[in-house]
Amino acid sequence: MREDIMAAARRAAQAHGYTGLNFRELAAEIGIKSASIHYHFPTKTDLGAAVAKRYWEDSQAVLDSLWNGGADPAGALRAYPGTFRQSLENGNRICLCSFMSAEYDDLPDPVKTEVSAFAEINLAWLARVLAAATGQDAAACGRRASAIFAAVAGAQLMARSRADIALFDGAIEGYREAGLLPA
């Protein structure tokens, strides 16, 4: 039951953000009573923090599978935008933590903590892989990691706003042509 709630909450948050975590609507989608959700997650804050934490943990696992100190850091960097593209492929949703970041000022502190963790794991991964791919110093890799993260998340947002995944693909190709991402 908890996993069903988490899955429904993830879909809702990717489409509507933190404000989309409505216990009654989630319960109706799953086919349970909202009291059952409260049993597992007493408050919306508890649910939001749990969903955001699971999201960044799942993202960390995906990033680790792309490159775990492997021999092809450039290949891992080429594959990175695909981790964001998957949300668009799934009902024109966007990254859960990107959506919640837009609501940051209105989030409860426990949710803010988990949303921030998503950005931190992405930035750290990008900087580590960039260092392996380019041999540049940590500061340069950190700046480029921030640029890549912002650019990919922005491409996702642009594509979602027009319900056109080709816009995402075009932006990513443009980043490659400009040298932000490896070709």
C-alpha cells in the first residue's frame, strides 16, 4: 500500500508539484480511503518529504549506473539528459524536484531539505564525471556542472510548456553543439 501511495504521489507531484499532493485525489486514484494514506503519511509534509527523498535516491541510483568510476565519463555525460527526458516521455511530466524547486518558498522545511538534496547529488555527480572526462580542476567542473544541470532542467521545462519533446531534444543538441555537453 505504501509503495502504491508513493507511486501515485510521485506522478501527481511531477504533474502538479507539491500542491498536487492531495490525499483525497491520491486515495481515489489508488482506490483506497484517504485515512489509509494518513496511516502511512500522517501529514502532507511527511508524504512530500518521503516522495522527494525517494525521488533523489532513485535518481542517485540511475546516475551511479550511468557511471560508477567507469572508463567512459564522456558517454555518461552524453546519457545524462536522458534521465530528465524520461519524465517528459511519461505523460509530459517534469522532474519532481525541479517542479518542487519552483515552489520552494512555500515548501515545508523537511520537503525543502529533500528537494535540495536532489540538486546536490546531480551537481556532485556532474562535477565528478566532468573532472574524469576533462581533467579540469574542481572549481571549473563545479561551474560547468551547474550550467549543465540548469540547462537540462530548463530544456525540460521548455518542452513541457509546449508538450513537445522535440524541443527538449533540440535544446540538448544545441548544448552539444555549443560544447556544454559532449557530442
